[in-house]
Amino acid sequence: MVTPVRGRLQFAQLSGGIEHTCGVTLAGAAYCWGNGSQGKIGDGSTFGSTVPVRVLGGASFTQISAGSAHSCAVTGTHVAYCWGTNSFFELGTGNGTPGTTAPVAVAGSHQFVQISAGDHHTCAVTVDHAAYCWGDNVYGQLGDSTQQPRDIPTPVAGAVSFAEIATALSYTCGIGVDHKLYCWGLGPGGGAFSLVPSEVPGGHAYLSVSAGYRHACAVSTDSLAYCWGENANGGVGDSSNAPVGAPKLVVGGLHFLRVSVGNGHTCGVTTDHAVYCWGRNLFGSLGDGTPTDRYAPVRAIQ
């Protein structure tokens, strides 16, 4: 059964991290809740909260992203802020601070419109469609043709103009303004390895992408969902539990506005605003009232 988040807040956008969630309200205020260790809910403490708490600073945000142990957001004036741990330079401040419990500005004068906080790295897209990444780079997930960590935003190599970017544990994916899908790092499920953006095979045109720990999914321009990667619990949604090396159509004939990938499961909102989920369901993540894994989309109980 679906339960409303406390506080009667009206959210324009939400992002789920490993053990915390963040959102931006219609008025541009940022709120986070859940595990507050390392300052990742941004309320000035390292305590958690079971209800939404306002992120400090008073900035007006347009988009937010909750990562593993840090969070980031961009303002209406295109400034990026991050908070939480900085053990791998994922805050992008350039000053080596161990972390912060309140938002700090990302270094540089870049104008960002979208940001994604991953496990130990962060990536963002500028107003002129350039992609920058910073933080851990052991798998090449920063896409700068090296495996060196970066403490400030570093340009992603190549000439791709990006519309959107998504980060995960060991890789990053982005949608080009040409609607092509690119990934770099060690791909979902231990797939292809690349130090620079590499076009994902399949020939589909995409609007959005979501990167998870074990698999990734993207929505095409004709509202179809495609997933690939590790598939032991059915997170790819192709009615099997076999690994999938390239984007494969999610079964069921559903048309999606957007999908979001978790740790072994996937959920999406359809064009008629229904919620469907598939994959790992041990803790009831699919919202269908059972703990049973599903290899194809099932509608969440509402």
C-alpha cells in the first residue's frame, strides 16, 4: 500500500539514494530524509530523520540527486552544491575537505542544469550540454580517458553534447542531444569497460536513462523502456533472469514517462501515470504486496 510522505509538501522532483531520499518542492526548497550519517541529508547534523527536513542554506533548487553518502543539487541560477562525505572528492570543492553537513558550492564557474550523485563520484551537465565529472575514477567512471581521481569538475572526453547524465557505482551513462545513449567506466553487471563515452549498441533513440548498481534502463523517444546488465532477480524486465549485454525491451507493452533503477529492481511511471515495478522484491520494493521477485512489470498497489 502506498503511504504519503509526511509534511504535506508538494514535490516537483525526487531522488532515492542508498539509505536516504531527497526532493525539491514546487517552491524550490530542498528536503532530505533517512540515514543522515556523514551529513548527507544536509541539515547541519549527522543524525537521520524519518520525516523530510529542510536542507540548509536557503538556496532555490531546480533539481536534486541523492547518492550513496553524499547529495547534490543545482539552483535556478545554475550553481551546483553538494554535501555529505568527500572521501573520494565527490563534493567537487577542490579543497580536500573531509565532508560537510550543509551544502557547499562545487568549484569552478560552470553553469549546470542537471547533476547526478553516484556512489563515490558525481557528474553534471552544463547549459551548453557539456558533461563534467569528479570524484573516484578507479573504473574510469569520470570519462576523462584516465583512471585518476579528480577533486574539481573535469570535462568528459570526446565531442558528445549531453542532455542528461546518470551515475552509478562503477560507471556513468548519458543521453546525447542526438538521443543516442553513451556509457563509460565498468558497465552495469560488469559489462563493457571504457575510459571515454562509448555509444551503447541497439540503435534506439532515447529521452532518459537511469543507472543502477547491477543494471541500467533507458526510455526511448517512443516511450518504451529498455534495460540491460545483471539480471539475477529480473531487474531487466525481459521475463528472464539471464544477464543482458545490450538494451532489451521491457515486456508488457507498457509506455513509460520515466524509469528509475534501484539495487536489483526497477520502477517506472507510465504515460497514464500508473506505477509498475519489476525485479528484486525481498523487502517489498516492488509495492505489489508480496516479497516475490518479478521478472516482468507488475503494477504497484495504490
